[in-house]
Amino acid sequence: MELIAEDLSVVLLGDGAVGDEILAASAAWARAGLLRPSVWLRPSAVDHSLPGPARVTGVHVSAEGLESNDLFTLVGLHRLSWVRFVVVHLSESEHSEQLLLDDAASVVAEALKAVLPLATGEDDLGTHLHKVKLVVPASGVTDLSDSILRPDWEVNVVVSPEDRPDVDRASIFVRHDENYVGHAVNAICATAGLWLGVPSGAVDTLNSDSTTSQGDLYVMRPTVRAVIGADRVEQLAARVLATIADSGVVDYLDWAHPAAKPTDMTTAATERILSSHNWVRPPTRFPVRDGAERRGAADVASGAVVYNLRLFKSGWGWMVRRGERSVERRLTTQLVGEGTDISVALRPHDPPHLVALSDEQFSQAERTLGELLQDEGLESDAPLAETWRDLRRVALALIDGGPLPDAIRPEGSSSLVDVVPPHMVVPEPDDTLRIEDNLIGIVDVLELHRHKYRVPEDRQEQPAESQAGGSPQEDQMDAERNQKGEAADRKHSTGGARPADMRGDLESTNVADAEPAAPTRRQVQAWVERRRGTLLWMMADEVAGRLSAAQDKRAKLEATEEHMGGKAVETLRAAYRRLLLGWRSAVAFIVVAVAVLTGLVVTDTLTWQEGLTWLGVVVIVFIGLVAFANHRYFKADLRYRKQTLDAIHQRRHMAEELVNARRDVTWWENRYRGLMLWAPILAEVVHRPWAPLNPREPDLDPAEVERLPAAVALARSAEPGNEDFGTQVLTRAVNVLCPPGFLEQQWDDAFDVFISETRRSRGQAAALIDADQLTNKASPRRELHAFLRDGRPRAEASLKYVRQLREAVDRQDVRLAPLLVKRQGQFSDGHEIPDEDFYRVSLRSATPFVIDFWTPDGQLRSKHLLDRSLVWLPVHDTSGLPSVDVGRAMGRIAMRVDLSGRCSASHVEAFTHAGAKSKVEGAKVEAEDDPNVWN
């Protein structure tokens, strides 16, 4: 039970049998689709005996039936701008019943006034309470007291006791035992604005003012003409939805046509999306170090000389001074810092010292790289919200003709827009595949290739003549497909274990309760072929390939161990041994040479001067030999240091590559996971945008039809069965449903319903959905998918379409052909006429109110003449009389209300006493007998 409107009518009806009949008749008319929902009260349901606010129980009357509830709960269900409170005085009411009715009316009116919102300014006018006292006398009723009127209320209305089959036909009187109940219900519905499709009540524009006095009232005469049965607009909407569900919308659109090459458009869209910044991995943040260091010749030469000189001092003893290493470490820390590639040395290092220094550098580098791998390798690189927003817009625009990036939609000379069918964007939401116990999502490429080889070979269920195989061409095509499939398997199945949460929202996908038969290879191939070329399948396939390549690279790097081998150390030690050999050879040479020179000088073979000369030559040779040995060791030292740094740099480079590989994996995993979650969501929006409509065909029981008053003319379609709308009407109706960008609007509407149901703000919900990274039941994206599958947004979209189509029919953007109808009941003439002519009868010139309802004073003052007539028509017509105000009704009901000017109770016979009336009639007879009375 729901009240959907910005206005609400509350009717207070007296207790008693007649009130029960009126309430039952209004419920029957509501079930027949003639009345809007309303709330009905009885004085016995108003309890103000206890302290505090009165307790009022109302009966909600709608097409669904009757339901009792608290009045103020019903009033508070929706925001209301207008509340009509109609108190009905029936002519058969006893005095005691009248007192109870007036007492209850005062209590309810005060309570409503207290609870309804007040105006806060020009933009918010609050809720207006329009109080109406409605008096419904039967023909010939008198002795009504004007005390039943409420001069402090907005308006007092008395219904003229006449019941005319048409506005220009004779009245059949209003009798208590015949048509009084129907007459009263018609008056109540007109006053309270209950006729379905009529936008307002008959007296909404009337109001009391400072000149209103006790006994002031208006007289009205309502007549209604309604066509009962299925709503034509709903029937047309149901036909449209059924048609496009079978054949699609593009064949009926006047602004688009099917793309000649839809695969080219989806391929271009895939390339455009995957080349955008949200789908391209940013460049690595770790620059690779360049090769060798470049130095000037003078710098290198001076370094070599200094090294040799220092080595001259160090060559006599490498291990003499043990404290030099600690001094060198302190100098390194103070001068250049520990994090650099430079270490301060007091003298050249021997091989053990160099190896220890290299090991220390390796350990420090490993600690740094370990922190790098621990921190950087775990970064998620979550997609931005615009990643999925842009994908969604492109996917929907391919179908609904919305704006697309350049180079996706081909440009042509035609003004028509190229669109692709929905199945070229994403497969249908239920088109999943089950292999053993594994459910494969609609675009889950990875899961397919993981379980593909568990599919059995094709079962031999064909006739014997078919089992021999196909033609050679078919066998060759099958072989090519198998080769392509195996290549794709190698491409996608090398990534190792796959996170379980990457399968998307498969657990909520519809699966048959019975265990299906295992698919064969041909069935799997057919399943793949159905989605080949679709946007999301191509994206999933490309992302899966990049993910697999990233996983391969990561596995390879994690399995690689890079370390400093023993070859460089052995090379350094060999150079050290050559250095020592060179020093020993040089020392032996100088010792032998000095001994020989000494002997030659002692034996006077050489003079002292010659001996000293040769000694200088020997020393020079000695220095040359030592310098040669030192320089060879210098080069070995530099080579070893370079190899050490190269190894560290190589290790750093591999660590950086591993970090990048891990980030590549998480980058593509996040996007693949997002695709798996978004694919079923988009499939729901694209393939199931609207729910089927089943127009209700309300009808009124034949007994109720016979009890209708003559003023309520009821007609039915003279054409049996469903109406056959023409192609032109169907086409225009489809274009009302599907203007350019209709799926994007459908998404926005569904999202509005979702945020209303989940009580989130739009900005908050959009951020949660597009940036969602959760994979459990708390995921907002999964919540949205479940909401879309539930069908509520589809039902809302269909109802919105009915409203849009009704407005289009009202604007005559969609022109329905006239419907032949025939009036029902005892006042039918048996003719079949177009429904528009049936409604236009309400525009005829009406006769004045019945004369015997007015006192002579009222007649002399011409109160029995019509002041104005209000007509609401469901068809366009401007041919009414000048005295008729024509308004627009939505639906299949036309209502006319004839109103008098403001008059007094003294002008109406119903408020005269029987004694006074007899005296007036006697005076009139005497006057007629006396010929001099007029002289």
C-alpha cells in the first residue's frame, strides 16, 4: 500500500448503513481503476476520550483493496502540498448522528491543522489544508438546518439532487432506495478529486473570505464519463517493451541505424580504452644506471701514480697495522657517508680486505633492496574511479548513441548515428558456463583457460553416418581453432595461482538448480564464439594476456639469484700473487745486482764512480720492475672494484625490475578483477533495462454497473481482444522510450533508486561504487549488482516509461487512433462511437439546475442558473463554450462540474422547514385564485 502523489483526500462519512454502502461502492470503483487512493473516516473511529491527541483510524481505499491504518501515519507517508478534508452530510442522517459527525469533523480538522507542515517562505509553502463541508440531499429533502454548514471552513457545497444521463438530458431524480448511493459517491469523488487522472477537486479553487457569513454555500452538479478496461497507454507501453525485447530497439529508432561493421567499432573502443592513461602502466620510477664511469686522462694518470706511490709504502707489509681498517671506516663515515659508493683508504687494500669490503657493500645493498621490495612490491595501484566511469560511458554510448571519443564511431554523410547491438558490448548476464564445479563468468577469460582441458571430448550422440566426421574443410577449420585455442591457453595459463576473488560476482548469477550436463568442447567453443568481438570480452582477453605476461616475468625474476661469483676474487688473488712475485723478483734482482757491483768494486774491476753509476741503473730497473708489478695490481684492484659495483648495480636493477613486475601484476589484477565485477552489472543494465509490463484490466461488476447513477456514464471498448497499434504509433512510442543516451539515463535513474534504497548521498555512493576495491560481501559494487538483479530498478524504469508515454500522448507526440466504445448500463443507446466523441459530450451546453431545488427567492435572484462549468478532458479540444473552463485530464475519465454562484441557505429548498414551505405554497394558491393580486 502506497500513496503516490503530492495531494491526499480524507473523507469523513457518517456512521450507518448508507455510509457503509457508500464506502463499499467507492472501494468497488477504486478496484475498477476509476479512483485514486484516498482515506475514509467514520465518526466511530475518532477517539478523543483519552488525554492527548485524538486517535483516528482511517481506511485506505485503493485499487488493491481496503486497509485500516492510523490516519496520521497515512498522512505522513509522503510529502504533501495539498490535503483535502471533505466532511459529508447525508440527507438521511439523524440529529444525533449529525452531532457525532460535526464533533468528529472538528477534532480531525484541528488535528490535521496541527500536524501538517507550515510555510517557511516563498519557496516552501508548506501543506495546505482545504476543508470542505459537502451536503448531499436527495430529491424533495427539506428541514435541513443551516447549522450543519461550516462558515469558518474554506467552502460549503450542496449537491443538486438531479441525476442526468447527459448534461442536456432530463434528470431522473435522486431517490434514497435507488440511485442515492451512487449519486453521493460521484459527488464525493468530484469534490475530493478522486477520479483517476483528474488533476484537482471540483472546489479546490473556491475559498471563504471576509464576506462569508453563516449559511453561505455553493451548489454543484458533477457528471462523469469514463472508459473502463485496460489503460491504452499501459497497453502500448507493454507492447513496446515486448517488441524490443524480441527484436531490439534499433529497427524502430528514427535517429540511429545499425552499424555496418559493429566489430570494428568495438575493437576501436577497446583500443581507445586500453590506450587511455587509466589502462596504461606509468613508466618505471627506477632509472637503470648507465655503464662505465668516464674520467679525464690526467685524473686517471694522477690516480695511478698516487696508487703506485702508496703501494710502494704498503708492499713491505700488508698486515703490519691492524688499526688502519677502523680508522678508514671512521674517515668514510665522517667524510663521505656510509650510503655512497666511496670508501676512504689509508693505503691500498690487500685481497682479503677488498673482499671483506665488497661483502660489506653487498650486505648494505641487500638491506636497502629488501626494504625496497617489501615496501614497493606491495603497492596496489588501485584503479581510479574514472577508470570504470569512462568504461561504462563508452559501453553504454555504443548502444544508445551517446557521445563517444573520436575515431570509435565512423563519420558519414548521414545524420543517423551508428549503434551496435547490446550483445556486441557484453554478453547476456545469465550466459555463464559451468565446467565441473566451476562457474565461469560471462567474460572470465582466465577461468575459462584454467578449466578448458577438463572439458570432455564431444560425445558421440550423432547418427552413424554423422560420426565419420565433417568435410576436409571443416576438419581444417577445427584444427585451426584448436591451434588458436592452445596458443591462447599458453598465453593465459602461465601465471600460476589466481586469486579467488578475481572471479567477480559469480555466486549471485542465476544457475539452474538441477546439475547441468558437462559441456563438450564444441559447446565451449560455441560459448566463446558468442562473445568473440564483444567489447568487454576483448578487454578481458587483452588484460588477461598482460596479466599473464606480468606474472611470468615476476616468477622469472623471483627465481633468479644474482650474486658475486668467486671468479672475480680468484682473479684479484692471482693479481696479488703476481704482485708479490714481481716484488720478490725485483728484490732478488737488486740484491744480486748490488752484490755483483760490490764485488766488482772491491776487486777494482769498477771504480767507485762507475759502481755508483751502475747502482743507479739497478735502482731504476728495480723501481721499474716494482712499478710494473704495482700497476698491474692497480688495474686488477680497479677491475675488482668495478665488478663489485657492477654486481651491486645489477642486483639493484633486478630488484627494481622485480618491484615493477609485482606492480604490473597488481595493476592488471585490479583491473581484471574490476572487469569481472563490472561485466555482470553492465550486462544487467544493457540487456535488462526494463521489466515487462502486465497491464491490469480492471472491470466493474455488472451489478455495480447497474447501480451507477445516470450522471456516471461508463463505456467499454467495442473491439474485443488486445488493441492492434499500428507500426507508426509503435515507432513513435519506441523513440519516446529510447532517445539518444537512453541507457545512460537509465543508469542514472537506477543509481538514484539505489542510493535512495541504501540511504547514501549520490556523491558518496558514486565514489564507493567506482572506487570499490572490496571483494567480500561488504563490497558496494556487489551490493549494486544484487540490487540490479533484484529487478526493482527495471520495474521503476517501466513505470517511468508509462508516465513519459502518457505525457507524449498528452502532447500528441504519439497519436493513438480513436477507440470505438459503447456505453454500458440502462442508459446506453447501443451505438459505438469513438472515445473522443464520447468524452466530448461533456462540452455540451448544460441546462440550469432543477428549478424545484430553489426557493422563490433563489429563483428571483437567478441562483438556479449556472455560474460556470469546469471540464477536465483526456483528449485535446478547444471547441467548448465560452462559459466552460476546459482542463486536461490524464487517463480515461472526463469530468464536468457545473457550479452556481455563491448563495445562501435561504435560496435552497433543502434548508426550508416543511411548515414554512406549506404556507408559501398556500399563499401562491390564493394569489392564483385572486384575480386582483397582480394588479
